[in-house]
Amino acid sequence: MEFLGFTIDVATLTSNAIGLAIKVALALLIFIVGRWFAKKAVGMAHKVMLRSRLDDTVANFLGRLIYGVLLVIVILAALSKVGVQTTSVVAILGGGAVAIGLSLKDQLSNFAAGIMIITFRPFVRGDYVQISSYTGTVTEITLVNTHLTTINNHDIIIPNSDVLTSAVLNYTALPNRRVDMTIRIGYDADIKTAKNIMLKLANDNEMAFTDPEPIVRVTNLGENSVDLTLNVWTTNNDWWSMNCDLLESFKYALEDHEIDIPFPQRSVHVKGLEQLVNNADKSQTLPLSKD
């Protein structure tokens, strides 16, 4: 068959068209079946991650990541079936991934730290923690940042990489907490009386544990006072309330027993003060008149 001066082999064209159609059909079949398999695999992986008590945020993200990787593999397999050279496509994707990784290295560092925080759980939402110099309640843990709310309702956003490289003090990780309270009394006060007052008030407090029982010790002989330290246990929820109640009750009870709580004092010794005073007195004495 001739067309515009060119000889066209209809049989060859038909054979090539049929072959291409078969390749396209196979590519579509690979894509459809592969996508279905990827969804099933991600669903199974998500269930396994949830059963292992992995955080839902991490499970969802890892599920999307696995699905994306499987979908890329399926698309490459379908393109190769049509005859597309996938080597160049893989090289382009690899170069793009490297470029994105270099431009987002800080965010990727925060992301990796977020995965570790959510996986190993040094703290969870609702915990009262101290991270570096920041103290507050954990309100949200994302894959990039950790949010703390301070007691005066300030929202602090800390990058997860900083969280992972800082010492974390979790005040509420354990159900119980000890109150350590130091009261300073004067050197003239009776130590046994003060200790008995503190122990009685601690034992009478409804929020205090009796096991282990409260204890008071002399912990320091300071410049102006004798330091008495009370150790008493309570729950995390009652820690602050009991701390404030005991401080107030100690103040009133010690005053009632005339046990003073001294303020800082300094004794200043001036050398030659007596001579200076005598010289000043002599200079102010008037001379006697000859008349």
C-alpha cells in the first residue's frame, strides 16, 4: 500500500499496533494490580503498627511512606513494560531526592527526631516536663516540633532535634512525687519542737502518704539559721496543692510557738572605729578662753 509516495506495510503496522496495545494493556494491568496490592500491604502494615502500640501519627505517616514507595515501584514496572527506559527516570528521581534532602536537612533532622520521640516515648501528651530551660505541659507532639504550655498559658514550640539532644526532666512520668521542703529557724529556737510541729502538720495533711512516712532532718547549719528539711510523699496531682498548704501552715504554727524564721543578716566590723570616734569628738571640742 502506498500513501503520498511512501510504501506502507499494513501487516507490519497491524502487528506493531497489536503488540503496543498488548504492552499498554499489560502496563495498565500491572498498575491496577500493583496499586491494589500496595493498598492491601499498607493496610496490613498499619494494623501491625497499631497492635504494637505505635503512635497513630507515626503509623499513618509510615503507611503513606510505604504506599508512596510501592506506588513508585509499580509505576516504574508499568513504564518498563511499555518500553520506557526506567534507568533515566530512577536517576532523575534519585537526583531530586538528594537535592530535596540537602535543602531540607534541618527539617529532616527534626523529622527523624520526631519519629524517635514518638516511638520511644520519653514523654506523652499531658506530661509536665522540663526541656532545657523550658518547663510546661506537653500539649502536642508532631513529627517536627513539640509544643509545651506553661503555667501562665504561653505556648512554647521546640524543634524535635533540640528535644532529642537535651536532658528531659519528666515530673509526671511516675504516679507519686516527693515534696522536699526546707524551713529555716533561728539558732535560739528549739530544734525538736520545730521538727515535731512540721511532722504533725505533715501527718495531718490528707494529701500526704503515711507509707513512706514523713521525715524531718537537720540538713544545714547556715550563717543565719538552722535548716530543717521535710520529705513527704504524695501523688503528682496533689504535689503543688500540698506544697502550698504545708508552707502556709508551717508559717502560722511556728509563729504560734514563737519560733522565728530569720531573715539574712550581716555583722559588719570596722577596724579603728573607736579611735575614729574619739578623734571626731576631740575635733568638735572648743578651746578654753584666756578671759
